[in-house]
Amino acid sequence: MRTKILVLASVLALGLPALASAQGVVGGANEGAQQGSDAAGPVGGVVGGAVGAVTGGINGLIGIDLRPRFRKYVVEEHVPSITVNEPIAVGTVLPEEGVTYYEVPREYGVRSYRYTVVNGQVVLVQPETRRIVQVIE
């Protein structure tokens, strides 16, 4: 049974990171592997690494390990916040006028999205649709 779990975990560890974007994967994998290993030994480390890699950076979004640094970057850039009356969430479409979108520095691994600050929250937006794709918590 333990061998089957190890084989499954290995397959996940090798297959799932291929679906994730390059930025955020390494940090997520390392963090997940450490937490999994602490909780459940070697098998937990393998499974935790696979899960951490996937949650570390998916679909070109900013990975969990890069979010604090990115938030700090935006604050240091003094990007002004716009105010909207709608709740800020993934899927919200921002107004056509009055919003400035900024390029995400290359080091964060985001190519097709831009960022802005709305109601004091840093968000990634698909510029063509003005739809929020990630709220940076």
C-alpha cells in the first residue's frame, strides 16, 4: 500500500508542476514539500511538493510565494487606488474609463495581465476585458 501511495505521489509530483507556470512553482513546491514532510514524512513531502507547486503559480498568475514581494513593489511605486462601488473579486469587470493599468515586472512571471489598485487592493486584470483575474491578498 505504501508503495502505491509513493508511486501516486511521484506521478503527481512530476505531472502537476508541468501544468503550473514557472514563477512561483519552485517556492510553492519547496514550501509544500517541507510542510508535507513535517506532517507525514517522506510521502507527505512528495505530495506536499506537488500540491505546493500547483498552488504556487497557476495560469500565469502571481504565485503565493511572490505575492508579499509584489504587494510591497506596488506600494513602493505609489500606484494610486481607484474607487469602485462593486465588490472586488475575481471576475469583476472594471470601468472603461478612469483606470490605469501597469505592466507587471518580468521577475513575477506575468505576461498577459496588468495590475492596478482598486479600493486599496492590488489586482491583476486582463487588459482586453478589464476583468479581474487575481486579487493579491
